[in-house]
Amino acid sequence: MRSIVSLGSDSLLIATQQFGFFILHARGLTAFETPEIKEIATKSIYQVLQLPDKNLLVATRLGGCYVLANKGHLLERITINEGLQSQNTLSVKTDKEGNIWLGLDNGIDVVNYTDAIKHIFPEKENHNTGFASALYDQYLYLGTSAGVYRTRLGTEADISKTHGEFELVKNSKGEIWGFRLCTTDCLLHMLPVPTTLIMARQF
């Protein structure tokens, strides 16, 4: 057993290291299972903490941290790709401003969980400078020092919660300083030299 979290006046969440989550209530003990929780259990759970927004933060030894909705669905994952020094998260704590403090095996990290500003790195290995962004035809486009990246948006009201992989738009390598909508069927992105590129809807 790793953590016990109150889920209200009549139930407790019990987190185990390798067997996932269980709910203890008046009727007994039942497994709390989702595909995401089963995957997280393989990463060796260290601690579970309820965040101020009632979501669950799960610290693991092998996979960094996971933020789950109260129904057990994955909302966010925090790993070395998002800036952690290590995937091995030994302890977690929140402060009065909603920041998440992580005790790692090689130091302490803080995640500004409630900040309106989010970091987006289309390439996990290369944190290229961003110059522009645009929402167009159900995609988020990012203009960076390496080219244009895009990802399809989901149905989330907060697009920072969108789960998707960025892809480099073909023929877009180079610094991208801005975007302009030229018609309803194409997005124009401006390069730092007198060159333009049209991205049509069928692109």
C-alpha cells in the first residue's frame, strides 16, 4: 500500500505499488480500474495525491507523474519530456497556490499546475524557439525556429489538455515568424525572407 486518499465522506482510494487502485466504501473493497490505471500500475506507484481541482496526481518510479480525472481517465503526463530531471518521483506535495512540488531521486522540481501559460515542445529532444501560433481547420499550428508543427485538436474546452502528437509540416523547414489567413481554405505562414508558403485545407 502506497497512499490512501479520501474521496468524500463515505469512501477512500487505496493505491498500491503494483496492483493499481481500490475503493474502500461501506459495501467493501472494489477495484478501481481503467486502461490508464492498469498502465500506470506497471510503472511502480509511489504516491497518490488529490489536487485542488479534485484530479488525482500519481507519482511513479519509472514513468514520472500522471494526472487523472476522478473517473480514472488520463488528463496529463509529466515526464522528462516536460522538463523533469528524472522519471523517478519519490514524493509529491502541493502548495497554497496550486503548484506541484516533486521530490525526485536527484533533486526537487516544481510544476506550475494552475498557470494559464503552458510549455509546448513539438520536438521533445529540441526545445526550439516559438514565434507564432494559429488555430486553423481543427489544428493547432506552431511556428518555430525549425519550421511549422501541427497537431489535431480534440473536443476539450482547454486545448492544453489535448492529447496528440505534433508533426512537422512538409516544406516548412526554417524560421517561421507569423501566420496569416489568406482565404477560408488556406493558411499563409510568413518566413523571415521574402518567401511564402500556402497550406491548403487538403494538406
